[in-house]
Amino acid sequence: MDRNEQEEIKAHLMQTDEQFRAMVDQHHQYDVLVSELEAKHALSPAEEVEEHRLKKLKLQLKDQIELRISEYK
């Protein structure tokens, strides 16, 4: 499946699948939070743990999103 086809399927699922849309929205929220942490000059130990946790959650969602797109085919 080429990149263009994936984007078309993603756009379709965003319009028609509420659960898919929620996963994409949550992935974006994690991305924003990780970016905010990465923008800091130095992180506290708790912030480092949180950054690691958010990155894991973000990656899990990315995998779920990609799986849903590949299953749609």
C-alpha cells in the first residue's frame, strides 16, 4: 500500500469511524505533551518518566492506527 493510498484510507476513517478518530486525536494530544516536555531545558526525574511513558503510549497508538489502516484494505 503506497503512502497516498494510506492517506486516503486515513481520511475516510477519520470521517466514518469514531474510534479511529479518537485514536488519532489521542495520538496528537500525546505528541503535543511530548513536544512540550522536549522543549524544556532540563527535565526533572518525574518529567523524564512521564516523557518516556507518553512516548510509549504514542507509539502504541501509532501501531493501532497503522493496523486499522492496513485492515481496512
